[in-house]
Amino acid sequence: MARPATAAVRLLTGEREPVRLATTVNILLRGLQIIDGMPCEVGDRVLVKDQADQRQNGIYTVSEGEWFRAADARTARTLQKGTTVHTQAGTINAGRVFEFSADEPMVGSDAIAIAPFVPPDIAEVAEGVESLRDATQVLKDATEASAGQAAASAASSAANAGQTAADVVTTAANLASVQAARDASLYGKGIFPTIAAAIGFGVVGSGAITAGAGGTNGTFDLAFTGGAGSGAAGRFVVAGGALTQILITASGSYTAAPAFSFAASAGLAGASAAAVLARNVEVGEYFWTEVSSGLMGMYTVAAGPVAVDTGVRASAAEVIALIGSRTVGPVLITGSVGGTAISNDSVYYWPSSLSAVDEYLSGLELGFGAVAGTIHIVIAHVDGDGTLSLVSEQTIPVVAGPSSVNPGLSILKPAGSVIGLKRTGVGTWYYTAGAIPNGESEWFTAVVPTSHTAKTISTNNGPQWKATFTGEIGTKARAAYATANELIDIVGTELEVGWPSLVSTGTDTPANYSIVMQTPVPTDGFITQVDVGADGAGVALVYVVEVLAGPTVNVISTTPVTLSSGVVPIPLSIPIEAGQYPAISGGGYKFQNSVNPQGIPAWIKAGTLSNGATVANSAQHRYEVRFTIKTGLVADAARALSGGARNTGMNLLADADPNGVVDATAIFASGAAAHPNPYVPPGSFALTAMPKSGDGFWGPGKPFVGGRRFFVPARPSLFNLYDGFRAKMAEHIANNDVLCLIADSIGHWALASNGPEHWFNLVTAFANIGIAADEPGMTALRPSSTYTPAFYGVTTSGTVSTGSRGPLGESIILADGAALAFTGAYEQVDVHYTQDAGQGSLAFAFNGGAAYKTVNAAGALALDQYSGPSLTGQAASGNFTLTAGGGPVEITGLIRLGVKIAGSRPRLRSLRASHGSYTFASFNTARLTSAIVQAGYAGGKIVPILALGINDSFGTAPATISTNISAVLNTLEAAAAPRILAMLPTRPSPAWDGSYTGGRTYDAALGAIRQTYRSRNVLTIPIDGFDYINAGAYQEGLHFNDVGHDSNALRFIEYVAERG
């Protein structure tokens, strides 16, 4: 979008009219063609900035014949240094600003240099990003190191671990040839047959997939042909007759990439994808390899790369037991096909799940029915007399069968324990009649064991379930490593590919001589710099290539660079995708003939590179070339620096009104176009729309879109919170699940200044910006105590009283003629009510008109009956009344859905079931059942947010708190809640504590709450890690003020968006 500037203002400021597209490579200046990934049209303005002959650079108008220079960019004065131009579209350049940097160039005679424009103090931000990158890398390295050392330490002390892995592995050599080699590792790169295989290259993925057609549907083994190496394995998926997915399960060891074969899917024609190579173990990572028969050594990789022996030794079996995976369960999973439904309530165990070390249940596969349900997991210790004693139990949801695969679990099974399953009656679970395969047996107990419960052993009628266990070190290291890698992905990385300590002496490479580095890029990024040693001026070409079987190359992009005498860093901004390689071609740069002490290999060609060109492997010479490749925020900072050093993004919104009076939409849009990460300063900003859904915006400021709070992260991020939060809620949005806040007075209302300022209302409004102005469903409708429904805009008239039903055990009873009333623009208004003998009816009316709907509440007793869906037929705001007639009506819930914008995304539904002074014990089975029923009004399930505990911290023993939490979780899990979230209680002020005799036992309670949530795999939002007291976020030492509610909403949204 063009900035709102007149031609006169542009003339004075040196800003040209915006261009639609900007080039990324040298082009022919004629005809209709693809520019930056988009087709150009007659009349488009295009910034041409990448010509090999820089005299041709400038702003052109597109035509079907020869292009011509734009009227406002034809003279030296209109192209002088400092002139800027905005780009509106394109795959790479959309939203970017470029600057002319030559002093009054003579058009047609002088070179016209154009580079990215950025404000003056970008160096400060770049330095900060680099520091953040370094700190993040330290965290990642520390994670790797501690994980590797922990695995070694634990392995050396687990002398008897071999008995649990003896049937899995005998030597390290046979591990590396199957998928176990990747599973039995800390990071997918853990155990290798040789050092050379570890520090060499393997197949790690695939390039773009050409789907083909006519194939047999299913999942098949992937075959590998050609290349130089062996050992890779994988699977591929064909659906609808076309190739849809490729999964690499073992990387193998290769010096040239093999080709994929999809012949296993009969009839599949035209399918293809390129194999992507990457180093199996990167510098700084650890790996294991066999050093003598049955004994493994741990190595780390140093620059070179070279392997450095850490001196740590462990048996192969010990390593696998601690960092590997294993699967138990001999019965084939077939579901109802060949299976018989289990009808009893016994607990069935596989004895082979017994281990001598701690393990984690990471995956579960069951023979299940066509309808999803739940299964009860029991972990029991095997006592010395062979009896079983309960360790832990929990119920998990399982997907429909016949083969129900439930990955992503992390349930501890302590050493000396077995795991068993018990049906819950929700869904159908099957067993296979006859002898259990492989001569194995099963154990079972008639009930969940308590202490020293006797078991029965059987060799027939095996239940259909398999469990995958992961070693303790492997599980913990993977979790820590994943967290570090998430930070790395956002902040970015820097990779140098080539030779260290370049010089500008030696022998000139021949004309058009090409070298391709043999280090593929691990993640998408940019070549931000190439350093070249030369002794004079020259021209070279920098390439991005794919390396295919042969090896041959496929050229992705070509960028000319100018060489000069010395070792000169040349700034670049060339996109490069994961699995691609940097290369250079041209004479004049130096090499050391037959000298290469580092042994760094390259692919070479005596000529320029082109599609299909064959290259040869060589480590004979050292070439004076080094590429710098950066990703994430690190890349953004480097690209900005290369443009002339004038942008931080810190002051782009300085002119926006921080009081929220003057609309700031245009200023925000301009900021988004000028910089990838505009800083939002403190203040409130009125917008009609948020540019790019908030991509890149960050800071303490508070944008409001159409009066509704739009949250941005406090620090720069590659993701916006709106799309990030809705992405993590996507399954619930699609299934019409309802986000239900189960809470105490803080979740109820206290002490927001009004309903829209409450944190849960802020979350609901944010998730539905641009969709509908929904209110969270209400269950607190009683007209008594400090809180009344008027807080959320609902008033009463006539005689009303308080009932004892609903999610809170408190409802509102409207006597004959009494009514609920509220104002707003709602497309749907509904209630949950009690049906019972002697009840009246409820009439729904708008603006005092005739009832547009009437619900009869008389009949046999039935709780939480849903009145809808009841469309109001109204688009404008007005007054709604719900009036009882012919007798009383008990209402337990109220639903108000705003008018949905045509063509908008689906809404996120929410419900509040919160009550002042409530504890975990307050939400008994009856009340939770009511909440579960009400959350199902649109056909979905309840997604609870448990925000309780502060009231439990006064007068309730920690063990009792844990028991009460477990009771709540058991009820929710039995209802197949697809996800459970929790908000921890925050620390009250000392003054608040002092107002209670004996004070609150906050820390003891918090410990019990956290431990229980952790043991039950509840996603916990750690708001207890924020100092609400000194941040001024409390009204009176315990309940949030508006600042606290806003902070709470931001923390909830950001945590779910990033980790939910």
C-alpha cells in the first residue's frame, strides 16, 4: 500500500511513487514476465535493481514490448542518492523499501546502485539481535552438553540396564541401519556405526514434492537408488492416487545424494522429489559409536568437522535403555476385524513392560472401535512376591480405530513397574482370541490394584495394545532441546560455509571456474555475505543450487558480485532454502594449489554452472571463499545493515497518537511496510485494522482494532499472536469445542472495572477480531452478593430468586412475569434451562416487539436443556428481553453470540463457569457435569481452563488439594476433554495474607498444585512467575486491576500461541 503522501511531498522528501514489484535477479527489460514470484502486467511499475549492467537499474513501466523508464525516475535528479521507493507486492520484496545510493547518476552512462533502505540506528538493533542469538546458542549448546553428559553419567551407573534392551540391540553397528538408530538418540542424531558416518552427510528430508497420479493408496517403504553411500530408510504416503508425504526414518551415510524410488505404490507415475543431504552430527553436538565389541564411546564434534573423544564409555544396552525407545505388545492391532470387544473391567498388563530403569510412555496404539473414547492407564510396581502395588493412574482420550495411534504422551513409568490398561466404557476396545503370539503371556487384575494385589497370568486372549517407551534421559533431553530449538528458530542462526582465515594470495582460479560448497543449509535463510580473497578487480557469480544424483546441479538463483583486491566481505541478501547449497563461479579469486590442510571438500566444475551440469567431488585445493548464511531475526538485522545503515524499526510509530484518539492505522501500515519488526511504544493506539495480522509488531504498546484490544508480543517474534493463538486453538474451533473458564472470584469478575476489561473477555474478543463480537457464555446469573449479572450487561426485572443447579450450583429463577434484559448486536441468543413439571415458558423478544421465539420449560425433569440454536434475525444493536410466563423458569446459562462478519473465519466459543470463594472441591461432579453439558451446545466438547487454588491455600492441606484437583481432572478426562489448561494462582501481597488469621499457605499450596498438574500432563500457564505485586497489577493485593487483567490475558495468549 502506498504511503498517504502527495506528489509535492514526495518531491520534497525524495520518495518516489510506490512500485508494484522489485526484481531479485538480472532480467530482460521487455515483455510480460515473472518478477519476484508474481506475474507483472502492462502498466505495472517495477523497480529493476539487480542488473549485471548496473546502468540499466531504475524504475520501469511494464509493456508487452520494450520496457521504458517511469516518468518520475528518468533524470539524475530523480534518481539521486537518498531517493526511496516502497514495494507493494512480491514473494521476497513485498513491503520493503529501497534506496538509490549513487550521487546524481547520469542515466545510461553511470551505474545506478539500489539497496534496501533502513533508518539510521539499525546497528544498535543488529547488535542486540546478535547478542540474543549468541545467548540463545549458549542455551542450546548447554542443553546439548548437559543432555549428553547426563546420558553418559546415567548409563555408566545403570549396570543392569542391559536386561531391558537385550532384545532390542546387540551392537551399535546394527542400530544404525534401522529406524532405531534415529529413535535411540537425544536429537535424532545419536548412535552411528562409525565416526565417519556421524560427521558425514545423510539424507534428512526431501525437496518440493511432485505429486504424480495413478498410485495405490497407502503407506510404503521408500527405496533409495544411486548416489554415493548407503543406510537411508524412510516411508512415503500416497492418498488419492498421489504422493503426499515423505518421512525419513534413518539418514544413512552419503557423499552424494541418492534418488527416491516410489515403485512400492503400484501405478504411481510422475511422482518425484529430491533427497536433501545434511551433516548427521553438527559441530557442538554429541554422538555414540562402538569403540570395541559391545562397548560404546561418546564423542563431540569440533570445527573441521572432527570428532573429539570425551572418554565416556557405556555398554550399548545401557545407552539404549537410557536414551532409546522400545515397543512392547505382541498382539496385532486389528480392531473389530478379527477382534472381540472387551466387556469386563479388568486391568491388562504386558509383563515385557517391566524395566530396570525409569521410562516414559511416549506412545500408545490400541485396537479400538469406530468411535473415539477413553482408556484408563494404570502403572503398578511389581513387588518382591510378584504382587502389584499401584503407582499412578489416569484416563486419556483415544482416537477412533481400528488402529488408534495416540502419540505425544510423556507418562513416567518408574523402574520395576509395569503398565496396564483398563476399559472405561467410553468407546470399544478389542482383544484377539486364542494363544498370544510369540509364546508371550499377559497379566491381569480384576480391579485397579491397591497394595500387594494378586495378579493372574494367562497365555490366551491378548488385548490389542502396544506401548512405546522412551528412556528417561532421552525424554528429558528431547524436551529441553526442543525448547532451545524453538528459541533458535525465532532468534535465528549464523552459519559460515567455506574456509577459515582467508588470504588474497595464491593462484588465480581459471576463468568461469565453479565451486559448490558441500554443506547444505539446514533451515531456510539468506546468504548475507560472501568473503572472497582476490588480488584485483573482477566479476563473479554467486549461485544457490540444488545437488541431485550424479552429482548434478539445478541452479535456483544467480547473483553477480564485484571482486576487488584483498579479502573483501561482500554484503548480500539472497534467499536460500533448507537443503540447498551456496556456490561461486568466475575467475580471479584465489586458491591454494594442492594445499587443503582442513580437508574441506567441494564439488567443482571447470566452467559456469547451469541446470543439469555435472560436478566432481574434490578435496585437493583450498579456495579463498567463505559464505555467511543467517536465519530469523539475525538475518533480518544483517539484511538491514547491508542496505546502508538507517533502520531500527524503533521510531516508525512515534507519530501515532498514544492516547487512542486519532486513528493510527495509516502509520502502523507504513511502519509494517518499512521494517519487518516495528516497535509499538507505550500507549493505546486506535486502529481500524491491524496490518498483516500483527506480523513483526512488538513492544509494550496496546493497539485497539475497532475498540477491541489487539495483543502483540513484548519482544520481537517471527509469529503474530493472533494467528499463533488461533492456530493452537484450530482443532477446537473446527470442532465447535468451547473454552470454559473454571475459576474463583478472579475468573468470575474481580476486580476489573467492567466486563470487557476482564482478562477472559479480552481473550475471547481478541480471538474473534474481524469475526464476531461474542460474549463468553454466562453461568453466574444470580442477582445477589457484591457481583450482579449487570457487570456483564445483564439486568433483571420482576421477582427473581437463586436456585441450586448449573455449573456453579447457583442459578437464577424467574418468577412468572420476571425477565432478563441486555443490549447488544447478537445473531444468536440462547439459554440453558431446567425442564420440570410446573415450569413456565420463556419468551425471547427484541426491542419490545412480539416474541421471536418461545421455549416451554414444562415436562419431566431434565437439567441444562439447550434452547437453541435461536437466531435473532437482527444485525443492529438493540434491547433483548427473556421473559418467563405461565410459571417460573430456572436458567443455568446464557449464550450471546455477536453478528458474524460475512466470509470471516469460524469463531472461538467460550464459557465462564466461575464463582467467588470457590475451591477445587467446590466443583463437584454435578457442577462439572453441568459445565460439560453446556459446553457441548454446538456439538463440541469442553476445553477447560482451571484457574483455581488461591482459596485452597487458606486452610486446606496440600495433600487434600492434590486429591481435589485429581477428582476434577478425572471428571474432565472421563468426559473426553480434548485438552486441559491451567492458570496457576498468583502470589498475594503480605498485607492481604496478614488479614487472615495464620495467613495463607501459598507456597505449600502452589507446590501441590504444580506437582499434580505436571503428573497429569496439564498444559500449565506459569503466571505465578510474574510479580503482580510490584508491577501494580493488583487492586488490593490479591485481585487483578485492569492492568493485571490485561497482563494476564497477554500471558495466556502468548504462552498458548507459542507452546500450547
